[in-house]
Amino acid sequence: MATFYINGAEVTVAKKQKLLRYLRDELHLTSVKDGCSEGACGACTVLINGEPCRACVPDTERLDGKHILTVEGLSDFEKAAYTFAFGEAGAVQCGFCIPGMVLCAKALLDRTPDPTEEQIRWAIRNNYCRCTGYVKIVEAIRLAGKILREKKIPLPATTDWKIGSRVQRLDVEEKVLGTGKYPDDYYPEKMCYGSAVRSKYPRARVLSIDTSKAAALPGVICVLTAADVPGENIIGHIVHDWDVMVPVGGVVHFLGDALALVAAETPEILEKAKKLVKVEYEILPAVHNPEEAAAPYAPLVHRKGNLLAHKHVSRGNAEEAIAHSKFVVQDHFSTPFTEHAFLEPECAVAVPDGDGIRLYTTDQSAHTTLHEVTMALGLPPEKVKIQNALVGGGFGGKEDMTVQPLAALIAYKTGRAVKCKLTRAESLLIHPKRHPFEMDFTMGVDENGIIQGVKAKVVSDTGAYASLGGPVLERACTHAAGPYAYENFEIDGYAYYTNNPPAGAFRGFGVTQTCFAVETLLNRAADLVGISPWEIRYRNAIRPGGVLPNGQIVDDSTGLVETLLAVKDEYDNAKVKGIACAMKNAGLGVGLPDWGRCKLIVEGDSKVHIYSGASCIGQGLGTVLVQMVCSNTNLSRDDIVYERSNTWIAPDSGDTSGSRQTLVTGEACRRACLQLHEALAGKSLSDLIGKEFYGEYLAKTDPLGADVPNPVSHVAYGYATQVCILDEKTGLIRKMIAAHDVGKAINPLSCEGQIEGGVVMSMGYALTEQYPIDENCRPTARFGTLGLFRAHQVPEIKAIVIDKPGLNVACGAIGIGEITSIPTAPAIADAYYRLDGEPRTSLPLTGTPYARK
């Protein structure tokens, strides 16, 4: 038993437990986020006697007499100060890490009211952020210090919510103060807890599952197996190959496969019951890599074979063009598995709703979740309601189902509300990762450095299930030619099943891998020609009206040259530097049906409510749509309410993937605005109560290999140039410069945040991040050993937003989310090559000050 103080109130706790569990589960102080329960991520930071401490570490019995402060306990002025500062600086994206950051800031500012940037970075060094790159969080803390010193909240720099304004995001307050709800923050009445028993082996036949002892344990509500799944037991995002639970007689495909599902009254009983489920296996030989998967007579991961996808992209005659080139460069490149490391682990809360269920989820499309959950339950869509709660980061890793069907199944079978949440270790194992690639590239250029042709072969490990492996491979192939003006290109791509954790969507979507190869070869070609890497890109850069290697004629929004010019002076003046360019599609493209949909409803409060089935995963979609409405109707911000995505009112607007929502849903919103604007002629919103205005937009493209002279692969592309400048004495990165063509910047402040976050994420990809897998196909990393960059390690980052309208949809906006991470690694690799002359063709890079000893 211990007596201590929470936000000034005395409490006495008899049960020994972690402080985090007491704060969240008993007091429901949900600003204290559970990011890892391993003492690594910092999301659960509180102040104990004024010092930052991770709440998942101390036991309550050791806190006698101590004072604990959470964000809920800040003074009203402090709450207003931090909310304003983080909003004005643009420091909030997914928001999951922010309350912990605020408390670290308070501890610092209480001691040092006017800290230096170095002091701020050191104060938040133990708190990870996967979204922002820390740049704007540092700015926010500096501004908060100024406000607290002057004891006055300033006016925002802008209150104009029209397109192009650097307005504060609409979700700042709920994320700074922790009042906004992620799924784990829901505690419905009579809620129980659910979790799956996972496979012990990467490949084995299930001979029997004995649930009797687990079911007999007091406090256990149910133990379910595949036989209890009322609908389809095999689901999947695109390819239906993923078991909800592997049945007796079935074969497990990786260590994350679910075999039984347990629900219990408490987490403690749940864990005890899971250990009582006994599974008998016949162990089978596992497939560890694509080379094994492609071997004759290899064990079959899936019955249809080990080759998930083969993509062939060809235009012109690459082999002949390379043969007649003045200079030819070629090499083999390797990139690794990468973990998304979003701060919020996967969680779903299911609640009975009449003869159906309601599900609160963290995912990248409520409607995709609806489709797969109703498949598993065998229910019509009207019996299942999916509500997107706040999403604590996604980056592609929350496109696939993890806990959603399991929570839905328990609630449907038992009539009880249930929470299913992955531990951080389970999350590291289960959700699809970035694909590792093995790549062979050859490039030919003429005596002036003009690219004549590129030929390549790429092989990816898609792991145990298809996930997005086919589309990722396709995008890797279609973008492997780079953003340059030549038309001799050929690439063969192969994606193989293995018994490793699955791989799927990850920011960059395959282009991150092939860009590393082609940009590295282009830098070598520049050396052979005798021109600078900047110059070879300028000479080859695609320009408006030009033809890409895929045959598409690009439009007036094409801004690669502008990004090159934006970095030229600093590139020329730096001593040790590297450079790379990239392009990335906005929208699904290649002939896939790509619909954006939006509904504007004037409700009883005489306000316009925005409904779209498009998930905001931290990129700020709600703010974008509100700015769209303000600009296209002349309504004020106070007239508009943004509603989070759901499936019973909001129309399906596809996955938040492929940098598509700003463009595709934005255009749908604009079209709905035109109708609303017309209806408002001579009327007020109160005259339109109950009226709905619906807009939809099909981003129409041609399929891969379409027999047309100039196929439209994608409705739009973003372009970028990034430069890495090294300190020639220490070898550390001194500065990253990232110039990005975004079309029309809806909110330049948010665009900068996306750029900064993407650059830091791929600095980790290039230099420090590792997701090792042992001989049993088991990942061995913990969250704290992944190698994520911390705030005090991040160099100066200069984000340059190139605002170049020209696209005739979505008010000219092009997505920015993915491309920010694509050219970073080759730019860094080039810089280190200039420093020491050592070529580097695999990631993470070796021989740098960041490399693990």
C-alpha cells in the first residue's frame, strides 16, 4: 500500500501495479499514453516530484509521499500556453507523443525559463516522435517558454483559413492536452480484455488446440478458435490469404499467426489463460528468404506457390541503348526490413450495438476495416459500424487488419464490450513492415551525361502474407527510372512469400528502395562524365510537357527543376555534400479505381459538417478539408465542423495511402463545395438545415502496360531534391536540405512538418535503423533498440516548400506524405562517398559515425 499525490489530490493504492496502469485503468487519466510499456518511447512521461519519469517503469508501492503530475494537472494558463505554442509552431501531427513532450518541456522550463535549442533537444531526448522530426517541437517549446515568461498568450500569426494559410491545425488542443481519444482511451461499461494465442513456430501444421483449461479459469469469458468464426476465416487487404485464426489441420505461416482468442475480465487473468491454451504442432521447414523461396522444390509458404507477384515494365530498348552508351555504371543494392515504429500500438475497442457491433479503431481506412470485419463475422455492412478514433501514426503500417476482427468477434460472440490491444512486442512482430529488396541496376549515359537507358531486376521479401506486396512491387518498378526525361527502360520485379513477418505498405511504398539504387548510379555517372551530381540531374530533369520513362506526358505542375534550383546555392557552397532527387505518385494510379468522396451536411447547429471516409493518421486531413471549404464557399472557420471518419454517414474515400487524400478527397470536397456555394446564394446556413451536398472524384488512369502511346499512370506526381551536408571533421550530418514540389500548398506549415518528419525517418533508414530477424524468423529488436533518431541527434533541417500550382483538381494540391522519405538515403550515401571515397550499396550505411559498433 502506498499514499501519494496525483495532480495535487491524495490517493491511496493497495494493489501493486505499474503507475501507468493505475493512472490509465483506474483514474482514466488518458493523457498518459501507453506506447511500449518497456520504458523506451517516452509517451507515458509524467513528472514525479518535478522530474520526468516514464510511468510504465515505477510500481505504485514505491511512490509513497511523492507528487505525480500529468497534463491534466497543469494550470489553466499552462494548458493555454502549451496549446498555443504547439499549434503556432506546427508541432502536432499524430499527437500521441505530445503530452509526454509537454511534461518534459515543463520540467525544463521550470528550471530554465529561457533555454537554448541544445538544452531543449536534450530535455526531450528520451521521448521519441516518429512524425515531426522534432524540429517544430523544439520551436514550440521555445515559444512556450517565451509565453510563460511574459505571462501572456499572443495572437496567432494568421486566422485566415483560406488555402495557402499557415493556420494552426484544428486538432491541436485535444492532442496537446490529451483529451482526444485514441482507441486505447475508451473504457466502455463492463469492458473485458481480449488477446490472441500466437504460433510458436514460423511454419508448422496445427495438430490440436486444447482450450479446456483456459476456459475453466475463473474470470475467463470465452476462448475462441477458427471453428468459432461465423464468416470467412481467411481475409486480407487485397489478396485473401490471411487467417483470422489458423484452424486445426491448417499451417501457420509466421510467428504472429493467431491460433486461439481469449477474453477475460482483467489483463492479468487474460495472460494467465493464454498460457493454459495447449497447441500441438508438426514442425515444418521454414522459408527464410527469397532465394530459398525461389529454389526448386522449396517448401510452399502458400499452396499456390511462393511467388506472390511478378512485374515487368518496359519502354523502348534499354539493352540496346545501354550497349551504345559512352559510360555504363552498374551495381547490386540491398535494403532491409524496416519497422514503422508508430508511437501508438494497434488497438480496437468493440461494443455491442443492437444485433450488431460498433468498433473504435486506429487504422488507415474505416471502410476497409468494415469490409474485412463483415467478411469475418458473416454480417451485412449495416450491422457493423466502424468509427475512426484518433490514429497515433500509421505510415502504411495500419492498412492491414491486426486486432480489429478479433475484437469484433469477441463482442459479437459474447455481447460484451472488449478491448484488444497489441503489446509493443506483438506489434513489432505482426504488422507488415517495409520490404527488403535485392536489386541489380545498370545505367547508360552519353558523353554529356544524358541518360540513355536503365535496366534492372529487383526481388522483394513479402513475408508470410501478401498484404500490399504486389502494389508495392509495382510502384517500385514504375518509379525505378527516376524523374528524368528518357524512354529506354526495362525492369523485372519479383515478390516472394517467406515465413518472415509480412511486409506491406510503408511510407515511400517501394520507391524508397529503388530510388536508393538509381540515384546512387546517377551520382557515379556524373563523376565519369566530369560534371557535378547537381548538373547531371538538371540536364536530365523532367520538365512540363516532357515524357517520363513510363510514357506519361507530365503537366504544368511538374516542378523538379524548381526543387533543384532551390538547393543549388547551398549545394555549390558546401564542401562535403550529397544529393538525390525523387518523384512519387499521388493517387493509386495504374488503372485502379481511385475514388474520392465527401459529404457536406448542414446540421441543426447551423454549421456545415464535413464527412469523408478518409482517415487522418497525423497528416492533418481535417485541417486541409476545412481550408478547402473556407476557400470554396466563403464560409468562416466557425461555420464548419470536421467529423472523423466513420462508415455509417461518411462515404468511402479509400485508404489513406499513396499520398492520395489531399488530392482525391480534396477534389471531392471541392466539388461538394460548389453545390453548397450555389445553394447559399441569398440564403444562410440556417435556411439549409438538413441539406446534404455530395461530391465524388475518380482519379482515372491507365493500367500498367496499356496499349496507348502515352499512358497516364498517375493523375499527379510530386517531385523533390534533397541535399545532405556533412561536417568534414566529425563526419556527422550538419544539415539536410529538402526542397519539395507540392503543387498548391494548402497549408505550408503542415507541409514543412511532413518534410521534416519524412527526412528524419529516412535518416534512420539510411544510417541507424535495424529490424534484425533470427534463424527462426523472429524479430529480435525491441522498440528501444530499433535505432530511431532522437531529438538531440537530429541536425539542422531546412524544408523548402515549392508552391507550383498547375494541376486542375483539388485546387492544385499534390500529396506530400510519402515523397519526403524517398531521396534521403541516396543523398546521405552520396555525401559519405564524397567524404571518404567508399561506395556504399546497402542500408543502413556502414563506416559512418552513426553506425553501430
